[in-house]
Amino acid sequence: MSSHLINVRLDSERLRKARTLREHGLKLSDVVREAIDERYLGLRPEPSTDGKTLIGRIFELYPDPADVPPRDYDVHDRHAARRAILRKIRPAR
């Protein structure tokens, strides 16, 4: 494993804290590594391009309100959905 050296500028308060940590036996390199790992874990995952996952997240974030009546057709049946949509947009005779 190859290592790289980084320089970090510290204000006087952080320098004081770093010295105190070092006096208590902590290696500053370990503190920095742990902080990087912790921050990295906190990053949001990359957005998924899987359609089912995206739609599932949308429904989790924006569920139907409780007062909305159930649909009178099978939303997974494209023919039934088409008929229902046409009923809604065509004027009644």
C-alpha cells in the first residue's frame, strides 16, 4: 500500500486540541484517518439508475394521502389504466 503525506493548516484552537490529543497518546494520523472514514460513510450513496428502485423511493417519499380512495382499476394492467385515463379526460355524453 502506498502512502501519501498531506499538510493541514490549523488555527490556534485546533492546534491546541491536536497537541492535547497527542499528549494523551493519540496519533494525529489515526485521528485524521478515522475522521476521513467516518465522513466517507456519511456520504449519500450514488443515485441508482434502476427504474424500480427510483419509483419505489418516490412512492416512499410521496405516498398517497390517507383520504384518497382506492383506484377502481389495476394500475399494473396497462389496458385497464388506459381505459381509466380515457374516462377521466373524455367528456361524459
